[in-house]
Amino acid sequence: MTASLIALDWGTSNLRAKLLDASGRVLEARSTPGGVMAVRDGRFAEALLALVGDWLQQHNCPLIASGMIGSRQGWREAPYLPCPASLDQAAAALTRIDLPGGHVLTIVPGLRCEGDDGVADVMRGEETQLWGAGLPTGSCCVLPGTHAKWAWVGEGGRIESFQTFMTGELYGLLTQHGILGRLMEFGHADPQAFRAGVRLGLAEHASASHVIFAARTAGLMGTIAPRGLPDYLSGILVGIEIAGATKRGRPQTVTVLGDEALAARYESALQVAGIACRLAPEDATTQGQWLVAQRARLLR
């Protein structure tokens, strides 16, 4: 087994590591709930070596990381590259951290852009996924999650612009800390209620703070059963997101890049919106890290 790179997906909650060969093939994978928020007193080196220290001793290969590890709350703040941003630009702007034993960790920079409204937006980690997904020129891609990202890709995989939608976080806050959750029964999937919510969110997205209240009145009036209300609210929020993200222009196809469960929900919502959908490969993060490392000439 000849290893050439240790690729780290180091986010807020988890640290995932993969040992790759020179062609980007995964030789071994590990993970731990040792995300940025779980590391105390800046002991990032200890957390890293606890997971992959034996890999370093055995293979002595470089490390590359992407995600919140490069944020202000992470190990060291990596710069934000302005959009449009290419893979080569990211490879030339890696942040270096020297580790014990002469090993070196490099962190992929995040991206920033400014919308037509003059509001700044940022991403960390998603840029690596986008580059690893092999998206064709002109692609529109959504990365569902707590803070969903919609990105537009130009020639050669260059990320032209993107927008963040706090759909997942809003859902959590509204159901756990607001009145909407009082009538809900959780743990039951209701695809019909979800699609009904999507239709409402799409149609009334301009009145978002009003239409969200339908997740309460639908329960009070008995038009949606308590077990369907969580999916109904989720659909409303996703519908609002899709309408907002596509107001600049309706894409013919949207690529969904995320875990299987979330991707399925967005696929269903996009069908309601009349937009074709394709799913990105599951290993996009790892492939993106390998591509950055290759362009930066890190691989042995």
C-alpha cells in the first residue's frame, strides 16, 4: 500500500480522514466526533495526531484539510478568495501549519462573494466539494444542509458566485424554540405534506415570515395532521429557498450535492418546482481535496 496524501474533512462537529494513493483512490478511512467545536484550548495538533498519527509514522505523507478548521474558530484562519475563484487559485493560496516531526498540514482557503444586493457571502468546505464534483460549465449546484449553498460554476470548474440560505438552521430554531413545534409530532415521514409545503413556499416566498405561520394554522385548522406538520414546515422553507435562489434565472437542471436523505428531499422539491435534477458523486469532498493537492504539487 503506497499512500500519497491524508485528506481531512474537518468541520464543526466531525473530523473525517482518508488515506489516498497517488491517483486519489481511498486506501483507508477514519472519523471521530472531534470537530472544531469539540477541540478545547486550541489542542488541534493533539486531536489530529490521535486520529492519524500512525498514518504519518507509517507513510510520512502530506496532509490537506478543508472546512471549518480554517475558520476564525478553527486552528488557523485561512483567507477567503474572492469569486470568481478557480481550483488553481485555491491551490496557490493554501495556509501552511507545521506539525511535530516535520510534517506539514495545508488548509484550503474559503470563498467570498458579493451579491447584487451588496451583501457579502462566504463558504468553507463547500468549494472543495464543488471542485471535486466535476461540474460542467454553466452548472447550478445546491449543497443542502444547516446553511444551504447555491453555487454557479463557470468554465474549468471556476466558482462564479454563490448564495447561502439558512434553511436547516431556521427549521431547527422554529421547531425547537418557537411556537410552531408545539403542535408537531416528530419522527414520521409525510412526503405529501412536504410537497404541499414546497408548493406554498414557492408561491408565497415574497411573504416568507407570513407564510411560515401556515405551519401552525394548518395544525389548528386540521388541514395537516400533527405528524405531517414537521415535513410541511420543511417543505415551506425549502420552497422559499428554491424560489429565492432561482429568482435571478431559472436553471434547466440543478445538481444536488449532499448526503442521500437531504438530496432526496431536494430532488422531490425541485420536481415540484418543475426543475430537472441530477445527483453529484458521493466522494466529491475527497476528490476535491486530491485535486487541490495535485495542483499545489503536494503529492509525492
